[in-house]
Amino acid sequence: MIYLHKIIPLITSPLFFVLTLLAISIILRKSKFIKLKNSLLFLSFLTLFLFSNPLISNKLVKYIEAPYLPVKLSEVPESDYIVVLSGMVHFVKDDVYEWSDPDRFFAGIKLLNANKGRKIIYTGGLLPWELKKKTEGELLKNKSIEFGIDENDILITKKVQNTYEEANAIYHLIDSKSKIILVTSAFHMKRAEFLFKKHTFNVFPYPVDFKSKNNKITILDFIPSAGSLSRSSFAIREVLGRMYYRVKFLLK
């Protein structure tokens, strides 16, 4: 199933759509299809131009991060657990791991040190194709101990592959009526909060890792780039993920 979750966003990405249109236009070589061919070429160019535009890609990222904003520590209520979702460490070589984005980890440590939760929970993220020898939860536990966190204050779930499994694993780890502070990236928070509330947790969202930009508009914002195309695809993928889980629960 995890492979299906990765393949569907690929075939619905702007780049795949553009390549599909170009492939069809190449097939339509006969002169009687010339108008259709030209229309497909124009549509592929327009799609590529729009989704690779920095202004549009930033709007899409802001959309998936809404309505979340950074939360002040003083605004965070005391809860039972601080739940930090996986997705911030990648394997390099041998026993070397590096951060993809450490915001979730450091936010969790900050909340625990501020006594906002009694314990911190890391999820055992590990995808089938990863070469990690340890789950992300195990890695983060070791790193937390290096930062002075008591080992008894750290919990780890079993191996998980996606957000749904993370919520389900924690549901079987602690009381489902627990108050939790949910720490994840802003773009991912709406989907995560939805799934954890479906498991009846009392959730306080603590979004981090904001990816939208609040810069002044310059001429560079009108120049298409591969990075912007990637950000647009990333936003579309997140929207699809939300739709998938909502349909999944509707059909239950």
C-alpha cells in the first residue's frame, strides 16, 4: 500500500501531466490532428509555466499550511504527551544519519523542557526502501538523551510507514483520551490532526517547519524554476493525501 501512496501523487503531478500531453502530441502526427496537437502543446507549456512560477507555487504552499501559524510557548497548554511525527532524518552511509529538517525534533525537546508534557513520543518511521538500520524513533531517542532528556521520559512506537499508522500506533501505546501536543510540519498538520482526532485524542497542534515565504515580490518571482515546480507538486501531493484519508474514513 505504501508504494501506491507514492505512485498516485507521481501520476497526478504537473510534470507527469505535461509529459503525458507531449507524448500524445507526438503520437498525433497526421495533419488532420494538427489543431488538437497544437492545443495539447499549448496546454502543456501553460501547465509547466504556471506550476513552475514561484508566486503560484508559494501560494499553493501557503494554502496547505493554512490556517496554522507559529505558536508561542506561553500559549501551549500542559498536556499528557508531546507527540513528534517522523520525517526529518535520512540515512547517509554506514551508521551516519543527517537531518532533512530538525524543526520537529527541537520543538519537541523545547516543549518537554518547558514541562508542557510529561513524556515525549517519537514514531518509528521506517519505509521499505530505506537502508536505515534503526527506526527514526530510535534515532531521535538517542539524540534526545544526548540533549539531556531522561530516557524514562521517552516513548517510541512500533515501526510505521505513514501518518495513519503513526496515529494508530500511538492509539495502541497510550490512553486514547490523552491530551497530546502534536508536533509536525505546518503543511502536514491538517492531515495529521484529522487522523489523531479520529482516534479520539485531545489534540493541540504545534506546527513547525513552515515552508511558505513572506518575501517582497521581485522580478525573480516571475521566472519559472525547477524548485518552484517541485514545491507545486509537493503541495498537490499533500492535498491528495488529505483527500485520500477523508474518503477512507467516509467509506468505513
